[in-house]
Amino acid sequence: MNKLPTKAPLLFLLLSSVCFTHLQAATQLLGAPSKYVTDYAGVLRAGTADRLSGQLADFDQRTADELIIVIYPTLPKGVTIGDYTRQLYAAWKIGKRGKDTGALFLISTGARQGFISAGRGLEAQLTEDACQKIFVEKIAPRLDAGDYDGACKTAANELIAAVSR
């Protein structure tokens, strides 16, 4: 009898638990950001994060839709930016108030990638296709040009506009 079929699922479970534990540890080390825009990579000009945080805080107070922008220098090894963004969204409980009406835009400067993850309460306005379109057409060109301030400002404005429709 070949034992490979029983070993493969066990190996998959072991690797899955190691990856999940690694993701949990990464999110616990950093903790939830204290502002709506947080730059752990140090690429934004002075005052940009505070101005955008104020804009997003005002939007949150008016609508109860919590939009967060975070910039990291690197991603955990072996984790896609999409998976990591969704993990952070869940761990940080973005879109609180019981409605899951939030979105997280994550930029990784080292991986040169970005991803938008929206909660279930915003699925109608921020579908995966809508998020990808916003990123590819509006945000990515600014990131490609090294304009992190412009990319974050565009992200805030585009997400607010999409959620407000």
C-alpha cells in the first residue's frame, strides 16, 4: 500500500499551520495602527500621513466606513500581498461597529506591490474588480513613479469616492 496519499494531507496541514502562525506572529508584532494612514517604511513626506489620516477620520465619523492605508517596507516571506492584507484586515478588526464596513490599502515598498482588501459591508461598492481597477489605473502609476504621497492621496480619494457611490 502506498502511504503517499496519507502523508500529503498531513504535510499540507503542517505547512498551513506554520504559515498561519507566521502571519499571526507578524500581525501581533506590529499591532493595529493608531492612525488611518501609517508609514512603517518612512517614504511619505512630513505631514502627509497626518493630513490623510484627518481626511479618513472625518469620513469614518460621517459614514462609519473605516478606510486604512498602511505602508510596510517588506512582506513576510512566502506570503502574497493579498493574503497578508486580508490577514491584517481581520486581525486589526477594521470596519468595526458590527458592520464590517472597512477597507485596507497595503503598500509594500520592498515588494513594489499594493493591494486593497474590503470588508463584507462594502462588497457592493468595493468589489475585487473595482479594487483592482482603482489600484491598476489610479494608484500604481504613482507608485511606479516613486510618488508615495500622491499614491496615498489618490487611494484615499478613490476609496472615498467608490464607497460614497
